Amino acid sequence: MFGGGTVSLGVSCQSVLPLTYNAAGRDQPARRNRKSLVLSNVVMSCAGTYSVVVSNSAGTVTSSNALLTVIPLVINSSPQSQTVFAGSTVNFGVSCESLCR
């Protein structure tokens, strides 16, 4: 996952009894009755392990851990200032690369 992106971690379970879900992970509070955990604008501190606890009247089970790795990006060149006439189209560009290879 590149920094700044969105990631969704989820689980799928089947039971004849009603299920409850608690998704949680690194520095994230448990999300009650959610099969998935969506993290937006991911930063380096989001990296870590995440899991879901699924329960019903018959018992509780915890999913295996999912490891989220966040790859930092560095901006190589910033957009240059431009002057144009009103109503004209202007394009700005930026280049970046991953710090991990």
C-alpha cells in the first residue's frame, strides 16, 4: 500500500446463528459489527497487523492476522508556477518514487 491510499481489510464467515464482528488493528479501536475495516489516507503509522474477532452464541474465533505494509513516497519534483490567460487550460505535474525498492 502506498502512503495516502485507501485500504479495506475484511473477513467472510458463515453460520446459521447470528454473528457479530469486531475488526481492530494497530492503534485502531474495535469496530463493532463490521466485517471490514477501511483506512483512508494511510500513513506510515497505519502499518501493522489487523484482525477480526467473530462471535455468536456458540463461541468466538479470531481471524489470522493481516499485515499492512505502507510504502512511503518521496516527491522528486514539484509543480512549477505558471501564468496563463483567464479561461486557458493549465497543466501541473509532479513526479515521485517509492523509498522502498
